[in-house]
Amino acid sequence: MKLVICGDMSITEGSYKSFDEIDPKTAFNDVLGVFAQGDRVIVNLECALTESENRIPKKGPNLKGPKNSADTLKAAGVTDCTLSNNHIYDFGREGLKDTLEQLDRVGLKYTGIGKNYEDSRKDHTIVIDGITVTIVNVCEHEYTYATDIREGARPFDEFETMDDIRRAKASADYVIVVYHGGKEYCRYPSPRLYKACHEMVKCGADVVLCQHSHIIGVYEKFEGAHILYGQGNFHFVKYMNKDFWQEGLIALLDITREGIDIEFTPVKAMEEGIRLANAEEKARIMSDLWERSESLRDGTWINGWREFVATVESNYKKHAGFTLESTSDEYQMFAHYLDCEAHTDIWRELFKTWNHTNELD
């Protein structure tokens, strides 16, 4: 079994035309050749496919693309979509309904979504040549996640997600976790995410792919399993003028009864679509990945995390103090920081209690 698993993908102003006109060649260029190698091609669809203008209140952008995007993905060779992310519910019930209708219309399978929290916990199982692979797709708590009484994305739960992985492993040969979380623009995991990914492996995950950070991070092989902390963007063209934003990794999984081999193929964003990285770009991207990943062996990755936290310290401290005159909007930012695991990771690094220094020399 060969699986092609891609990172964050959203339709942008630059790519809108190619997706609306069902032009997979412009949208994906030579990446189509990589798709052709897979038995299944999986992308993280990080936007609604809708014409709705009913944006949900949230911090950050509300992302959507044309309904024909489903046709473009199908024509390109995509077979499955992971939907558990922080933008799939950006246009509420109407936007989600439209999205699922379009995916169903063209026959694209999907996972990571549900009518409520319990319903969202359904896993996605693939069986090819007698090998069973189950995908557990979860996201951190950031606006679009399902609740006990409302539809949405499948949220990560530090207890129940571990139970879900154990349950999946009991009936599948392999378990792949697609985890939408981690701090945006940070190449290193937080201490919490590092421990969580290790625990997922101990519970039965054979591959853990962390998305959402929009930047290529670090990789390790832990207890025989593959963990990638940051897959980078797959298809998010002309959205942010940052070099790291234009790069990402496609994960190529060769799955046999003997185990899973993983390779990474770098992609680059262009004006309207994406392409494979050329030889020079690929050498640089992969060399940087392996060099950074050495920090997981010697423990120095924590320095990379702390250095990143220092760069955002002022923004977080700005929202830490309130007065009686503070606005409801200011309270919402604070509430958002408390709700979402990636932001809470920053809080915990910046605002340590006296317990961390009591009785220390």
C-alpha cells in the first residue's frame, strides 16, 4: 500500500481561478506525478467549499474556496480529505454542509468531522491488499471543533484520543494520526506536544503527522514509529510573504506487512499553484530538516522552542492584564489563548508559577 499524505491546503486569491475552472495542471503542476504513485492521496482541506458569506465570529481569517474545488481535487487524483482543522467550520453549518455535499458529489472520502463530539470520533479505515490502515484525524481546540451539542471538527482530547488510538490499533495493522496543532510558525514542538506525540506512539500510532504550524519542523523515529512535528504548507499560495510559508513536505508512506517506510518530498508555492522543489531547493530543505532533527536526539530542541516563545512574548503579555474597562473583544482573545492548546503552551512557558522556583538554589 502506498499512501500520499499532504499538509495544509486552502484555496487563496492566487489559486482561486485554477480551482474554480477545474484546472489541476495549473494547481498542481508536476506534483500530479507524485499523486499518481499513490494508492490513496490524502490532503488536509483547510477551508470550506461554499458561497456562503455567513462567517463565524473568530480571531483570524475565515477561509473558503469555490465548490468546483472538489472537482479539481478529484481530477488531480486526490482520494481522501482530512477535515479536522481550525478552518473547516469558518462559515458555520451552511459552509460545512456545502463542503460535505461537494465532496460527496465527486466521491471524495473524508474524516475528522461529525454531528457532535462523539460522532466526530469515527475513524477512517483503508484496506488494500489485505493490509488495514486506520487514520485518526484530530485538531486542537480552535473555534471549529465539535461539542456535545454541535457539529464540527474532531478535537484532540488528551485522554479519549489515546483511547481512540488504542481501539484503532486493536483492529488495524497500522494507525496513522493526523494531528492539526502545534504553534504556528514554530519549527519545534512544545514540551506538551512532544510528550503527547510520544504517548500516541505508545498507545499504538505508527505515524504521527503534525500539521497547522505552516512551517517545516523536525522529524524523529520513536519506538519504531515516525513523528513529523510540522509538515509545512502543501497548497496555500500567495497568502503570506514569508519564505517558510512557501514550502512544505509531502509524506510518502510505503506500507507492507513488515512495516512502514516514509519519505518526504518537498513542494514549493508559485503564483497560482504549487510544484515540486527543484534539486537545489530539495537538497537545502531536506538538509535543514535533518540538521534540525538532530536536536531531538540531544535534547536541544527545547532551546529552539524557548527561543521562539521569546519572539512572541510581548504579544501574549499584552493580553494577560485586564481592567474594568477592557472590551469584550479583548476578553475573547484571552479566552482563545486559554482554549487552544498551542496558545496555552506559550502561556505555560511565559508565566511560570512560584512552584517552578520554590526551594531551588
